Amino acid sequence: MVLNLFKALADPTRLRLVAILSRGEFTVRELTRILSMGQSRVSRHLKILLDADVVTLKRQGTWSYYRLNRDNSLFLGIFESLGDASSFPPESGQDLVAVSDCLEERRRRSLEFFDRHARQWDDLARQLLPTPDYLTELVGLVPDVGPVLEVGVGTGGLIEILRRRGLRVIGVDHSPAMLAEAGHFLRAEDDAGIELRLGEMGHLPVGDGAVGAVVLNMVLHHAPDPLAVLEESGRALRPGGAIIVADLKKHGHEWVRDRLADQWLGFEESELNDWLDRAGFSSPRFVPVVAKEGHQSVLLLKAVRKLSNLKNSFAGKGESE
């Protein structure tokens, strides 16, 4: 095992792949673009890293995402000892620029979709991928603290329910068209106690520790980098604040990538739990909402921001944009 590990890392291209995958999870197609190499060459290097347990494979339908194996303690110790970017091949600098471009492309596709379909979004999501009614349970997980930050407000339905509880709510969305729809709906209802802001879920327009709770309702599966979103949510939360998430349980409906602009085909508790831990959260509580036939099951979760929310060494080597 030790020999295989050192052999796997004793190659500049594979070290470049390690540096890239420390920033997120990527498909072979994305990695070939980032490295500007042929697919067969990249796949060969990934196979060596996979055999050495340096990387693992996460399957999402017919797509496969490569990520670093953080359960390999020997590799983890070696990686952490490498220190800054100077320990990696000189091409790693340009690779990380390409990583940012890749994540930006994911973000841009999502933005264009939601700007185009803002007015039809509620009906579109309800008809194409219906879910069981979970809003009452979701709202019940939100503590009576303020302000509450809802990330990805959509057309404003949930933010209005939260306001009725007497909470001050800040709503953020990256789509101007979606914010316009939400604003129109909320003005019709009474928008007192609500503030809408344009912003990215990976760069929230609030200060450090500014809110008591963050709510992510059916937005994480649209995120270019879910871990970065959870980390950013932790930054916005005061110590002891809560994050509340509702999202799709892992499924195999690949058509949602085109029809609903989904980046991820839902999630499993294990990967969400891993991301929460790495993002500085503790005491996660999962509430599965099982769907009837023809509907998609949902996962609800609540976790608490640790008093010390320091990022791990992987994230410390540079955040994904």
C-alpha cells in the first residue's frame, strides 16, 4: 500500500490532479479541459490514483465525479505536509485558474436557466419532479432567532412563511429574474421584515457571523460546489447558529440536468455529513421524508456551527470560487 501510494504521487500530472481535486469534485471531461490533455491520458492517471486509494469515484447517474480520498490517513498526512502551492508542479497555478473557470461555467449555466424560467419555475419543478409536502417539517427546524438568511429564495414562498413567525429574514438569490418574482409576490403579501439581496450562494452578501440561522431549501443540488456553499454558510452564521437544509435524496433521473438545471442528482446522508463536518458544523440531525410513488424523496437536516469554525487543510489551500 505504501509503495503504491508513493508511486502514484511520483508523477507531475498526478500531483496536478491532486491539487485540482483538493478544490472540489470533477468529471473526467472537466479534468481534461482543466489540464488541457487528452481523455485517455487523464483517465490513465486517474486509474493509478484510484488504485492507490488517493481518489474515490462518486457516481451520479452515468456521470462519475472524482474526489480526493480523505479516509486514506496516510495520503492525508502526506498531502498536509506538502504545504503551499510551491510544493506542486509549476503548472498547478494555471490549473487552479482553469478550475475557477470550470466552476464559473457551472454557475453561469444555472444563472441563465433560472433567469429564463423564473416565472414558470414553481410549476415546472412541481410538474417535472414532484416532492412530498415537507415545508411544515422544514420550518419546524428553524430556530426562533434572527436574522434568518434564506439562500436561493426562488419565488419567495418559504421566506413569507418564515416572516409570519415574526422573524427578520434576508433572502439571497443569484438570479435577478427570480428576485423580481419574489419581490412581486412579497409586496403583494406584505414585505415588512424581509430584505432581498442579489448574491451568489458561494459568496453571500452578509458579514461574518451576521445571522442566527441559514436555510437552504432545494438549492444545494444546483450548487457548483456544495462544500463551498456550506463553508460560506458557516461564515455567515454566528457561533452556535444553525443551518437547515432541504434537498433531494439521491436519485437516478439524469434528465433533470437539462430540464431543471440540476448539477447533482440528490445526495446521501453520508456525503452531506462529511461536508458538514469539514465545513465546521456539528450535531447533524437528518429527517428523511419518504415519497409516495411518482414523487421524489427528500432529506431534511439541521446542524450547528461549531464555536471554532476553522477550515480544514484542504480548504485552507485555497477556496473554490
